[in-house]
Amino acid sequence: RGIGKRRPFVITQQPLSGKDPSGALKRNRQVYFKQLEGFVETPCYDGELLKPGNFIKAPAIIEEKKTTIVVSPGSEIVVDPYDNYLATLS
């Protein structure tokens, strides 16, 4: 057991940059989606380069160092001011 002092945790809100995620586009590749019954040309984005306010419509892939996010057909993602991905069904 330990007790110590730490600095307060601060969440920084980032300004919105607009909906266009093209600055984070890495490439397009063929990805198989069962819902679409085959392979589909799919944009792949670098998650580290996405900005708050960017909007991604499915199908898409977001690649990060420690995870990969598949934006399945029928859904969309927006990056919020805290760099979270908010997914919704369209």
C-alpha cells in the first residue's frame, strides 16, 4: 500500500479541424466484408494523423500502433474534441 501526491489529471479539448480525413489517408486496399458479399476497395487511415472533427464513412480501416479499427458497412465514425472515436450506425 502506498500514498502519494500527484498532479491533477487534466483532459485537454482540441479544436475541431473539419470533416475531411484525407490528410490521414495511407492507402486503399481490398478488404473482405461479409455484409457486402466480397472484397471492396477500402480506405485505410493513420489514426495518429486523424484530427478532431474528422468524419469517416464505412467501409474503412483506421490503423494505430496498438490497434486496428474496422468501420463496418452501415456505420460511421467521427473524432471528438478529446481524440475519441465515436461510432454510430448510419
